[in-house]
Amino acid sequence: MADSKPLPALNGNPAAAEALLQEVFGIVVDEAIRKGTCASEKCHYSIKKGAAFLGLGTDSVRVVKADERGRMVPEDLEQHIIMAEAEGAVPFLVSATAGTTVLGAFDPLEAIADVCQRHGLWLHVDAAWGGSVLLSQTHRHLLDGIQRADSVAWNPHKLLAAGLQCSALLLRDTSNLLKRCHGAQASYLFQQDKFYDVALDTGDKVVQCGRRVDCLKLWLMWKAQGGQGLEQRVDRTFALARYLVEEMKKREGFELVMEPEFVNVCFWFVPPSLRGQRGCPDYEERLSKVAPVLKERMVKEGSMMIGYQPHGTQGNFFRMVVANPSLTLADMDFLLDELERLGQDL
Amino acid sequence: MADSKPLPALNGNPAAAEALLQEVFGIVVDEAIRKGTCASEKCHYSIKKGAAFLGLGTDSVRVVKADERGRMVPEDLEQHIIMAEAEGAVPFLVSATAGTTVLGAFDPLEAIADVCQRHGLWLHVDAAWGGSVLLSQTHRHLLDGIQRADSVAWNPHKLLAAGLQCSALLLRDTSNLLKRCHGAQASYLFQQDKFYDVALDTGDKVVQCGRRVDCLKLWLMWKAQGGQGLEQRVDRTFALARYLVEEMKKREGFELVMEPEFVNVCFWFVPPSLRGQRGCPDYEERLSKVAPVLKERMVKEGSMMIGYQPHGTQGNFFRMVVANPSLTLADMDFLLDELERLGQDL
């Protein structure tokens, strides 16, 4: 991706992409095929929310199975499409994810693109979290197949740490689709008799009216850091996450939820009173109460802020997301020491 | 309005209010009654855009007549409601405007509230631009009746000059409506087992997911300036607009579109070659070409930025909006002198 690659459009609202897609097909859609898993905890909630706001209804979203690492199962996707068509529904969109919120999973985009191609469906990739990995020569293979997408959402305010909010919607389309779908031709705001090319005005292509110029901070950052600087930023987060994982394996109080493939390090802190108790009847229940207590303690101490959540059938675990570019190995050590200190009496 | 008055909810997206209202009524709505005029140029375009995004369709928006000053005609509103009901439609919302974009008109809210009360309709007031006038004891009468609204949208980033974006949606409701309508209960993001009252979490009440804390800048500004400081800011913009209007009357090159009731000063600059030509066959056409030329010149000089637009049957005129709190009387004089200088050869 060259430094000067233009952003086709910026949009802070996930619903925008959906409205767009609905209009593209110009048909009454009554079903949408979406990525997800059988457990609603694993889908990004914005997908169903978007369907609700657009008047499609949450029932129009079909949830596809994910494997044990949270990746969409393409065979299940195809089954859903066939089932939907048999029911008389009109599938039109598949939303795959590159970098899920909790586990940091990357869907198999090549296989999903094959399914979309067979059935003539629009492929959207929600790369809000994982899209920045494309800047890394080492790790970009995680997104193999994204070049076949019809649309991609990407948040430079996440892994690249651009200031909130900075969201890009990238489209394969070259027919000025956003303008055709969203343009309201409000002549009192978007004058056509200007002395420069009014195609440069983005105001009439987006959902909002008055808004910040969110692309400027990305442009400035990219100019300041260069493609190489941003690549280093991405590679560094992977290295820090790897270091954290290896250090956890050396300490008895830490248990990984799974070996991460991205920078989401999901783990339980197992306090002294619970060590060696796995398999006991109330072990899971007691373990799930540890993270909220530790979170309260770290917030009140003011030392750290690490998110936690339940996930599917698994109780509360921490999700350390290594994204801040100023983090160091020493910070990783501090994190581990601090959790041990805060949880030593549990 | 006390300095510490809490904001029930903040939301940057006009569609949010609409979705909300749709859900409130729990019915399939096929018609919405909206403020506007017979000329689409006079309605704020976000209303129709919102209807499109929500799947209601732009045809569900009925456009009510405005008087010669751009204020909604309550009698025409009631006629539209009666007509819609006769056609089997289900009117559910009236959107009135306090401070229209171009003319700065304030709809007669008391009379509109009477109509809404008679027909059991939700009254929304789009006070994005004019809402800040409530802070002024002198001018708040412009919004008489707003206390009867079910919902009010207000943009402190406009007249109060808070940084973009800062938008408030104020609701009469006390039943946690936003949570009930928008809540997606994504347990992996909005944990319920926190050590503080999770009712304070606004994340699950709004359209967006990750977003800036837009209320903080308003809160800080309010604390720093106080209610009196903000009142002075509002009163000062009225005084500057009044000064500008009176000075325009003294110069032959300026023609007011109408006597303003707010801080939108709408005027034509009539260049030397057109003075005294009013009534000539091509006068309107030639006059409408003046503003784009002057705009180009001021932008290239870097001296000013004044918006212009056509409006209804009227050709391009300038709209000077006096909102920047650091503007002075000398700036108003500069504006007039600069327009005369830039347009002296036209």
C-alpha cells in the first residue's frame, strides 16, 4: 500500500456501508447473510444493530458458525446461503471479519470469497481492527483474499493509534457509488458553481452533515511516519504480544485462553487459592469472578486498564490488547507483576 | 438552564432520533409528517436522508408550507395530518425547526405543539442551530414552546463554538428509552459486573460503538465560562449581527434578503454595474453570478470565508453567520470593505 494511496471515503458509521449495499442491489432484500457464530457473544454487535437501524430487522442477519479459534466456517456459510434461498430469501451480503474483537481472529477470506463468487454475493470485510496488518510485510498474509472484497471497513484509530475517530470505508467501485446512494443534492449546502472541482467535496457522499475532517490526522501521521514507520508500529505490537505470551507461560498464575494469532492476548489470572483446582465443580464460576475484582483494584490504584469479558461458554477472562506504540517490554513485565501483586490474596 | 443540568444523551447522528421515535410507537409506520416547505431547498436535508436510511423511504416525509420568513405554517401542518390520516397513513412525528440553516427562522412552537397534542403526535424540535439561544434571557423567547417537545436536538458546536462534533439529544422520557431502543447487550463490550453503577455507561445507548467523549468539551467550556459567560457569547453574536445589518443599510452595494431575527445575515452584494438595475430582465440572473465570483476571490486572497446559496426562487446570496466569539465590530467593517474592494470591478 503506497503512502499516497487515497482513501475513497471516510465514514464513522457502520450503518453507512449497509445502506450503501442495500441500494446497490436495488431490490427489496429480506435476508442478509452475515458472519458470526452460533453464540451471539461472538458476532460484532454492530452488524445486527445496523440491520435494525436500516429497517431490515435483526432477523435478516444469519449467523454463521465459527471454528474453535473464532474463524468463520466457509462450509457453514454456504449451507446458510443455500437454506436461505430455499426459503425464498434473497441473500445479498456476506460480512467477514479480519480481526475479531475478543480473540483477534481472521476469517479465511479466500475461501469466503469463493463462496461469494459462486453465489453472486457482495463481500464486505470488517477489517476495523485487523486492517492495519496490511502495512506489515511479515504479517499481512493474515488478510490474504481481502483484495477480492467489494468493500472493506478499516479503523486507523485502532491498531495505528490515530486519534478517535478515524474510519475508512474502501470500495472497489469506481462509479461514484457513495454519491449516487447518499447524495441529497442539498443545493443550499453543496453548491455546484464553485471554482474548483466539486467532485472533491465529500459532504454529500456520507451519512453525516457537519463533521470533523477525520482523514487529516491519518494523512499527517502517514506523512510523518512513512509506510515503514507504520509497518514498524504494527510489527512492534506483534513482538510485544509475543513477549507477553512467552512470559505468561513462565509464570504459574497465568493461563492463556488460546495461543494468539494477532495482538489480542486473552488469558485468565489464576489466583493462589485456585491454582491446581481446575476440574473442581465450582472452579469456572470462581475463576470468572477474579477478573472483575482485579479490574476494580487496578482502576482504583490507577495503575492499569485491562478489559475483560465472558465469551461463549467461557467465564470472564482478560484481553490485553497491545496497541499503544509507546509500550515497552518493561511495561509487559509491569503488567504481569502488577496482576500478581493485586491478586496475591485471592 | 442551570450550569449543572445533565445531558440525557449525546448523539452525533440525526438518524438516531428517528430510529428511536420509530421504536417508541411500536407500530409499522408508513408516513411521517415533517417540517419543511413546498420547496425542497428549504427543508434540512437530514430529515429525508434519515427517513431513507431507516428504511421508511423519503416518500414518508410530508413537507409542510413555510411562510415568507421560512417559518412552518401550523394550519398547513394540521391539513397534512388530516389528509394523511384520510389516506390511511399513520402520522407519528412532527419535526419543527428552531433556527433554520439559511434564514435562521424559528418555527412557532406553541402552535405546533397544540397541533401535536390534538393529534397525539411526537414533537421533535431540531434546535441544532438555534438551541443555544435558550442561554440568553434576552432572546430565548424565540424558542417559546420548546418545553413542550418530546425530543430536542442541539449542537453546541454551532452557536456556542464548541469543537466539532458536540451534539445533544434531549428527551422528556425518563424510562431509559435510548437503552431500551438501542441496547444490543453485547456482553463482551458492556460488562454488567462492574464495581460502579453501569447505568452511567452510555456506550450501549447510542448508534456508534467506539467514539469520542464529545460531552467533555461542552462540560469544560460550561465550567470555564459559566452560564453567564455563555449567555454573553450568545448575546454578543446577536449584537454583531445587528451592527452588520445596520451598516449594510448605510452602503449602497448591499441588499438584505430580509430583516434577520437571528444571527444569519442574508444579503446580496450588488456590484457597481448592477446598481439601480433591479427590474431589468436579466437582473436576477446576473446578480446570482456575483456571489460565486466573490467567493472565489476571497478564498484565493485568503481574506474571508462567507457561504452563499440559492434559496427557493431566489438566486445566490451570501449568508454571513456571526458565531465566532472572537469577532469584533472591526471585523464587521472589514467584511463590508473587503466585499466592496473585491467586487468593485463587477
